[in-house]
Amino acid sequence: MFTQEKYLKALNFAAKVHGEQKTPNGLPYLTHLCCVAMEIIHACEESKLEQKKSDIAIAVALLHDTTEDTNTTYDELYSEFGAEIAEGVDALTKDKTLPSKKEQMQDSINRLLMQPYEIQMVKLADRITNLQRPPEHWDGLKILNYHKEAKFIHSCLKNSNLYLSKRLEEKIGNYIVYIK
């Protein structure tokens, strides 16, 4: 299904570069990355994705926030993991030079749509993982916008993996309880 050594290499790299970073709930950031990878592993099993594609999807899941949230560069990822994984992480990385969050999301989706399905799957898994109880400091508008953004992601990437598409659709439906 997937190669444990490749999983450990990506996991160890992510643990090192994310260091002491925490989730909004105060957990080690590695928790988030492992949850996204777990969604991907299960989707790969459910979809009977071939090993090479599974390895890429799982590695990208573990590394998806490295260039966005750490000092890791594209070149470092390319050197350590190769072009497919570096390109995948790059497509999942928001371009902070764009003026609005909406433009950043649209740009990321456009780049993801040019990637293979196994990369697109990571965005679905990431949003599935993030659609939990919102942080206490979020106001109603931020929660509403996050819900809308999840629906947008789903509409654009739902064909990348049927299992994850259904999971995200369910999470979007459940998230409505947080909208005031």
C-alpha cells in the first residue's frame, strides 16, 4: 500500500522543521500533519491507489505546510524528496504576495487543478482535518467564511477522490452547527 521508510522520512523531516509549532488548540503541529496523513492513508486504502501514488500523497500530506509555515524552501524539498513532492507541496502553499485570502485560495486551487489527483487529495484531507470545533477566538463571520471556503474547495476538487469527497461533504454539513 505504501512504503514505511518514505513515510518515516517525510514524518521526521516535518517534525524537525515544524519544531515547537503548535496547532490552534495547543497541540504539537505534528498532530495536524499526522491527522491529514491518516485521512490520506485511509483514502488510499479505500481507493486501492497504487503504491507510488500513495507514497506521493502521504509524503505530501506530511509535508504540506512546510514551505508555508516554516523556513523550508522549495529547493530543500526538491533536493530531499524530488520534483513530484516539491511541486505538490508548492501547489498547496498559499501565495502570501496576493492581496486577499480569497485570491490566495483561488490561486492555490488553480495550481492544484494542474496537479495529479493524489496531490489534490491532500487539500481535501487537510480541510477534513480542519473542520473541527473552530478556535474560541474566531467570530461568526470567520466561521461562516471558513465554511464557504470548504464548500468551494469541495466543489473544485471533489473528483480527485470519491472517498475523501464524501468525507468532506459530511464534515461541511456537520460544521453548520458552529455558524451563528
